[in-house]
Amino acid sequence: MTDIQKLAAEYLDVARQVGGCGDGNCVILHAWVMHTNGGCRCTRHMDATRERGITRLLMKAQQLALAAIAPEQEKKDV
């Protein structure tokens, strides 16, 4: 498993822990089963626990993005 695949798996684990709202355009976790199209409600009226979970999720997303561009950045630095 590559570093990017490992980070992606960690991201999805955190996303499942936070949980999505069931909307087809959920910003946390895409609903693969029957879902609504009324708009994501995940960032509205968050309690502290959910806010910490979303913070962890954003940190994982940042790590994933940096791991994905790191090889390209290293080529530019040479």
C-alpha cells in the first residue's frame, strides 16, 4: 500500500467516525446508498465533538493533498 493509499484509508476512517448527513453532496462522507439532494447539513449547528471530528478530517485531507503533490514539488526543487 502506498503512502497516498494509506492516507486515503485513514481519511475515510475519520470521515466514517464523524458521519455524514445522508445528502448526495455531503462534504463529510458521500452517501453511496439512497440519499437526499436537499443540501449538506454537516457544518450547520455543530456541537464540540463534531467540530473536533471535522478538524481531524481536514487535517487528514491536508496530509493527503501534500503527499499527492510532494513528488511533483520535489521535481521542481531539483
